[in-house]
Amino acid sequence: MRSGFRVSRHASLKALNTFGIDVAAEKLVDVEDLLALEAALDAHESQDLFLLGSGSNVVFVSPPNAVMRILDNRVTCETSEDGYYRVRCAAGKPWHDFVMHTLEHHWYGLENLALIPGTVGASPVQNIGAYGVEIMDRILQVDAWDRQRRMPVSFLHDACDFSYRDSRFKHEPDRYFITHVEFKLSAQPRLVLDYAGIRDELQDAGISAPAPMDVARAVIRQRTRKLPDPAVIGNAGSFFKNPILSTAFADALAAEYPDMPVNRTGQPGSKKLSAAWLIENAGMKGYTRGHAGVSDRHALVLVNHGGASGIEIVQVARDVAEAVEAKFGVPLHPEPRLIGGEW
């Protein structure tokens, strides 16, 4: 390690991506202090330098030449005058650790997002969300290094161009290296409970007046019960976005399939379907091809049964998408970024 960063050659990435795809990078640059980021980039910049978080939202179809990781995980907080906290977190902190850190300090608003894999720096890219909350509802500002302009830049909330599982950072993935994210969190709990069985989970636990930590624990129990553990079988969590369709198309499908879940989007003229329901009802839950397949626990999760390549995982994803479109006429799109491949 030198001046805040260290470099490894011919580095295996198998343990650095949750699918467990066995590829190696010619160079791995770990930045442990963000004050050293510019120096690390000056020393190792290349057009194909890839910024890797926890590897929970990527499929390595082919190996990247050079990889950089930000490991700085510092958190600071300022109290605002309107009863909120301005919490600033470095990009390298694991997301779930950050959520639990905020709850332990009584900074509220992220409890529904417990146990989502990834890092804080990756959270704005995908506009992560779960159980009725999206991270865009909590973000004040995103700081990044602009590789084109070679300078630090900051984006206030509206400049991030957030939408469902999307942001400006997702559309320019190799331009911005996110360094910090600032959140607006509340001093008073404002619980979001009316989504996906959270109230039932709390009731089963005998909790009638939940605190934010109770909600986080309910989410953790649900996610643990429903989703396979990447430490046991390689996966990247939910592989497909829930499709958003015109209201007319969604209503026509709902008339044909009355048990199909249909949800509001907050945008007039559109509704959101459950990708998991579509996949399961297209007969693809538990599907296997080669060393990859669809989880038999959750239809939205693709898994590496052992030794799968990124190409095999993408082929299974294409098989699933083709089956869903053939039956329902609904296209599916992946959430993870396909490194060295296209959808």
C-alpha cells in the first residue's frame, strides 16, 4: 500500500462478485482513503478501468482488465434545523452496515432497505428500493469523480435523474466514480408499513407499536426467508426489473390473469407488474441450463450452481425473458450490469 491505495496484479475476482464467477483482472486497485483517489487514478487510469463495489450487481461476461475498489467507509452527520439529519457516507461502506449504523444512531428513514447487498456508493446508481421505499426519496446529494473532466463534481437530488431502478450514473457508468452520498434522514420515525407483508411480519413477532429497528428486523427476516444466501449459492439478488407497462396493457393482462399482481407506479398512465410472478407463471422457476439456473426458492433470482460462467448466466436470463415474452408479451430487462456483454 502506498499513500492511501494499494495495487494487486493478476487478482482473482471470484470472491469479489456475489455470483462467484471465476475471472481475474490484470490489475486491482484498492483505494482505502478517498483523499488518495486522484493519485490512484493518475497512476492507473485507463479507459477500461472498472469501478467495483461489493460485486452484488454485476455479471462478468468477460473479465475487466483493471478494477478499482473504494474501501473508504467513513460516516459523518450534521443536524439540520428542521428536525432532520444530513448524513454523509463514503462510497465503500457496505449498504446494510450503513443502514444499521443509522438506526443505532437514531437517524431514521432507511429501515425498509435493510439487508440489500452492495455498497453505499452503488446505491444511487441503481436507485435501490424495497418494501415501499426507494433510495432517491432519501438522497440529498451525490459526490463523484468525473473521469472526463478529471475533477470532483457534486449532483443535488434533481440532477441525479432518478427513476425506477435508474439514474444518470447508470447511463454513464464509466464516467462517474461515486465517492460520497449524502442522505436526509429524520429525527422522528416516519414508518412505511403498507407493503409486501411488513405488517404481517410485525404482527407475527407480536409487535403492535413498531420502532424503526423493528421494521428493519422484519425486512431482514423476510429477505432471509425468501432469498438464497450468496454465501451458499452464487447470485445477485433480484435479476430482473419489475416491468412498467401502460395502464391499458397492464389492465388487459390483469383481466386475463386475475391473480397477477399489479401495482401503481406514481406515474400517470402506467402500472408495474411483478417480474417474479411472470417468471414463475411462465414455468421458469427452478429452470436449469448448464451450471446456471433460476432459484427454486424465488423466481426472480438467477443462481450459479457451481462453476457457471457469466455467459451461462446471461443465457439463462435470455431463456427466462424469452419464455415470459412468449406467454405474456412483456419484455424483461436485467438489473445487474453485464460486464463485457450486452442485453
